[in-house]
Amino acid sequence: MTESNGSAARGQRNQRENMPDWERRFRAPRVSLPDWAEDAPDRALFVSNATGTYELYAWDRSTDEQRQVTDRPNGTTDGVLSPDGAWIWWFDDKDGDEFGVWRRQPFTGGEDEPAVPGLDPSYPAGLALGRDGRTAVVGRSTDEDGTTIHVARAGEAPVEIYRHRESAGVGDLSHDGSLIAVEHTEHGDAMHSALRVVRPDGTPVADLDDTKGGTVELGLEVLGFAPVEGDTRLLIGHQRRGRWEPLVWDVATGEETDLALELPGDVSAEWYPDGSGLLIGHSHEARGELFRFDLGTRELVKVPTPRGTVSGATARPDGSVEYLWSSAAQPSSVRSTTGRVVLDPPGMKSPGSVPVEDVWVEGPGGRIHALVQKPAGAVGPLPTVFDIHGGPTWHDSDSFAAGPAAWVDHGYAVVRVNYRGSTGYGRAWTDALKHRVGLIELEDIAAVREWAISSGLADPDRLILTGGSWGGYLTLLGLGTQPDAWTMGIAAVPVADYVTAYHDEMEALKAMDRTLLGGTPEEVPERFEASSPLTYVDQVKAPVYISAGVNDPRCPIRQIENFVKRLETNGAVHEVYRYDAGHGSLVVDERIKQVRLELDFADRHLKTARD
């Protein structure tokens, strides 16, 4: 090592040693659960932030060689490995706006090329690749056409086999390439899909639709065709008993095999590679666990995993299971039931954080589950951050998250609320927010806020409401409808003006909004008005910080600017940070900058409030 190289290495080491824990959590390299090629299981694809930007990586497990596949300013996370392991497909949206085309690159490296020449840019709506190495089923969505699905074969022009104004997507392609499963919302309810199976020429084979009397009461989702040649069994998810569960549908005979697992939470599943069993994922009350279900004996056997959250799992050909696990206290890692860590990223390791405490609060719609973190040994009342998750059909879990941990490091308690609309607590809880959108969630957040104050955890004069995406929307709505409840608000990529957001957003989200609110802004103007933060902006008293991506197709910038102009007109205390990306950033430096700005805003204005 030369003297200059040695000095550089020492400088980097000193920089790491002086870096605060909250920043190290963002910078420490992490990896996703590797996907592996069905017919070449030693070839895998994963996502990592090793370079400081989340990109795709190829991994030859037989040699342990890893290679970075993509290198783009805004990062890349959407990639698929072909069944034969020969090609890596990745979605190229140049501005981070989710609108683009599929490209592909040889697994061993080489130049990128258009994956499906002849298809114009669009939003992605699913992709399935055939085992013959030349067939792809490509879903596309545009504001003009709605959803279209195309079959593309090497050397031939792509053929359109499906078109509908409502949202739809490619579910899967059967093992022998003879059947295509499609999820669709032709009935107009974007939150509850129906299923259709067609042949590659678009000819319908079978439909499964849990519609009753013209009203969709339940949803269905494609989990995958059986990985066996000539097998017509399709694994699907259903909600017939009030929560997500799997069943096996033979699309050739129409036979449905109900697994009746009797697990209390939401259940997902995927096939074991030989088709004899299912790997079951069970999500319940913010934690996850795994099981193996034998389709012959109907025996359910637990797969040992630590307490926490399993955010992805896959069964390998040797019968072992690999899974991505974390808890609020321990960073994520890719583990195996063989007892080893499967993929350990090199470089700096992420510090841990404090564990979460479970809190249950009685609310207007039932018991509300909240997760609480606070500095070790701290005694309240504490400055408290209500960090509200996005979605809305999502949930906070006992998993590792650098954002909440950063607040804890700075002396705050953090409360995360799984309000009505969250997943993991049954279909009735998830579907409860229709029509009074936003207001229902805020009722639950208010109930947990009252608990936090009365329990002595939270200082009522130092309460921060924050969140990203739907959580950012609830933040702005909460500041206007509950102006005396919050000391400040910090909203990332929010919905701020619901009517303008509807007209500017991508078509799939328009469909979801029509479902949630019961129509368009022209059809139900009173509901859009009641649920829009812009309606209540004149009542906002607390300082407001907003960050927004200028290329965001989900929460577009124009509707945020409308809200900001009203704040300016009112002389309200506010700051706005705009950055060159879409719905969030995949660049670590940018994410750290945003957190630093949020922490600084909170520090300055909490001091003002305290004084």
C-alpha cells in the first residue's frame, strides 16, 4: 500500500468511526432476498445499496462471484431473472417517475438492449418470462389506454392479448407456457381484484371472481402456477374468511382446494420447487413467521425463525428455506434454515436500535395496535414523533427501520399506529376507511395520541406528526383537522390537494381513489373536499415541513405547490424541500440529507415551542 492509499484508508476509517449511529444505519450496505432462476438455481439476482445507491446485482452462487448490473443516477430496484438464468430484465424509468421500458442484460455481463422492441414507454403492470427463453408476457399501463397485456416472442412483433380501461396486471405464466393468469379490476373496485386465465393468444380459459350481486366484497390475487410441467394448478390468495389466505385452483377442472390453515393473521404462500408443498408466510399483529404445508398429508409444520418480521422467503431445490429477517432492534439479514447467513454484504455494519413495545388502545372502530420505541432508560414525558405509515394498505411491523431509529437516537419517543386501513388485522379493518378517507385514520391516531399523553410517555407540547406518501397525506390532513393536537408536522411526498392529485396521478392510483371515495371528484365532490388537506389549510397553526420529488407520479408536485401557495398566503411557518427524483429516493446520500433536514427542522421549532 502506498503512503497516499494508506492515508486515504485511514481517512475513511476515521470518517466511519466519527459517523453518528443514525447515519451509519443508512450507509451500511444491505441486501434484499435473492431471487434465483428456476432452471438455474445457482444464478441469483438481488438489490443492494453497496455503492450508495440501490441497484441490481447478479450473483453466481457456484463461484460466489457478484456483479453490479445497473448503474443509474436515481437507482434501480425493479428486476427479474429469466427462468433459464440467461438474462436479467430491469425496468428503465429514466427520471425515477416509474414511466419507462423494460431492458435486459446477459447474466454474465454485456450491453443492455431493449427487452421488447415495439412497446412504447408505460407504467409497468406485471411481467412473466417463459422457460423457453424467448417468450415474455408484458403488462403496461398508461393514462390513455388503461391496461394492455402483450405476448412478446424473440424475433416477432409483440401481440396484444388484453385491454381494459380499469387497472389490471400480469399474474403469472404457467410452467409450460400454455396459460397466463391475469389480475383485473374490470368491476371497478381497484382494491379487490378478480382473476382470469387465458391462453397466449388471449383466448379465455377460466374466470374466478368473488363478486356478489354486482358488488365486489372480496379480493383475489395470483400467487403462482405450480412449478411442474403440464400442471394447471394455480395458487391464489383470497379473503373469504375475512383475511388473506391461500387456496389451490385447478384452472382446467375448476376444482378449488381450500387449505383451511386456521392461522389468525394474513397468510401468503409460494410453491416448493417440486410442487408437493407450500411455503406459508403468516403475518399477524406486526410480526411474521413461516410454515411448510404438505399438500399430500395436509400437515402444517413451523419453519423456525427468530421473533420479528420475515419480509420475504423462498424455498430452495434442496428443501431449505432462505428468508429476509429483521426486528426493530436488529438489522436485516438473509438467513437460511441450514443455520447460516446466506448473503452478508461487505463493509460497514449497521448499528442496532431499541426494541419495540406493543400497545393496544381502544378506539372508535376497535382495538388499535401501536408500536412504541423510546431511548433506553428514558423517562417521560418525552418529545414524541407519531410516524405514520404509507399505503394506506400496509402496516408497520417489528422490523428494522433507520428512520424511526434516527429519531430515537435524538431523544424522541416514536409511536407508529396501524390505523384502520392497515393490513394484517383482517379484511374488515383494512376496508374500514372507505368514503371518509383520511378522517377515519386520524380518529385512530388521535386515540393513540391521547393514550401517549395520559400514560406519561408523550409531552403534549412536543408532539410531531410525520409520515411519507399516505403518511404524509395524513400529516397534512391532521394539521388542518386537529390544529391544536400537534406541535409541528413533517410530510414527505404527500397528497396535499386531493382533487388536483387525482387529475395528475398515474391511472392505477386514480382507480384506487375512485374505490376509496366512491367516484371521481366530479361525481362525489363533497367526499374529495372532506378528505383533502387543502380544504383545511387555513386552520393549520403548527410549523410545516414538506419534501417532494419533482418527478413523482403518485403524489405529483403540482398539487403540493397548491398547498404551499396557500401556506405562503396565510403567512404560515413552513419550509419546502424539492429534490430531483420520483416517489422517494434510492440514493443514500439524498435520503440522509432529507433526514438531517427533518431533524434540524424539529430541533429548531421544538425549542421555539418549549421557550
